[in-house]
Amino acid sequence: MTEEEIHDKNIFMMCEALNFNALSILSNEYIVRNCRPDELDIWKAFPFDEGFNDEFDRFMIDYFQTTYGGNEDLFFTKTLFVCDEKDKPIATCLIWKAYDEFNTIQWFKVLKGCEGKGIGRALLSIIMRDLKPEDYPIYLHTQPSSYRAIKLYSDFGFSLLSGEKFGYRQNDLEECLPILKEFMPEKDFLNLEIIEAPKNIGKILSNQKTFQF
């Protein structure tokens, strides 16, 4: 299997406490700022390395309206861009209270040409270093193709969540573990921790008809 052949599958992770040893500082050649309303189309295209098209655009429009509709000002306040010296966004991330119930890391992405420079770790550090104990646990949804990000999340204190479903979405962890083992360095894979999700998260998600993370 090549990296391009990895199918999108659901992986859920949770962090109960930050590992402060994972934090880093962004190089001064980059700047961090909020996403501006006129940059929404830039933000929508970030997740799609294979090229943004009408289908992806419709998905992102629907997701934006479902998750952030009515709270657009807060979205732009929460959404960070890392920009290069020309003020071009090259990475993004935000923390969002899904369903007004629990905090989630959303849309964490570094453009492919900018990976491997410590940008993602520094951005995630900015997002998480100011969180208070009462902000935890923090959840996220990812895919096996994001195995590099999964390693990073693990460094920060995130664990893989077991369980059959999260809301109406299937948890594909068991199917994804062999993929992660194949593509991750052995040490990083062995450092992954698997825990059971708190029961209250299942109750919250069982009443939802949309997914917000």
C-alpha cells in the first residue's frame, strides 16, 4: 500500500492533560494571525491536497454552516493561520466547543510543501498552551493518512479512543491500526495509547444528527 492508497477512515482521539514537553516555539520567519473573513475560501481549500473542486466546496460550505453558523465572528477569532514572509497562509488550526459541550481540535493542517519544518508542532503549541484544566478533555477526529499528525497528537498527550461508534460515525480504529503500524516508525507506533472514551461523550453524540469535529 502506498500513502496515496490509504482510504479515509474514522479515528478519534482524546487528550486529558497536556504534555508540556511537546511544546515548541514558532520560528520568527513565520507569523501567526487570525483568519480574516475575506480568506474563508483559502481556509476551505486547506484540507484538500489533491485539489479543491466543487464537491469539496459544497462539503465545506455545509460544514461551516452546520458547525459555525451564527458564530462566524467567533470562528474567525478562533481560527489561526501561520503565514510566511509574504503573509501567505501555510498552516491552520482552531479549537472549537462542539455542540457547545466539549472542546475539539479542528482542521489542523500544514501545506504539504511546508511539512517537516516544525510549523505544525509550534501551531498546536499555540493552540493548547493557554488552555485551562477545566477545558479538558479535548477531542479530535482524524484519518489514518494523517499518521504524521497522529504522532504529533500523541506527543501532546492525545490517546486513541476505542469504541464502536461516536454518534452516527463508525469508529474504524481496529481497521486503522495495521495501517498506522505500516507507515509510522515503530517507536512512534508503540508509543500510541488506546483508551476507552468517557461514557458521557457517547450520550452527547447519540443525540446529534450532524458531526462538528
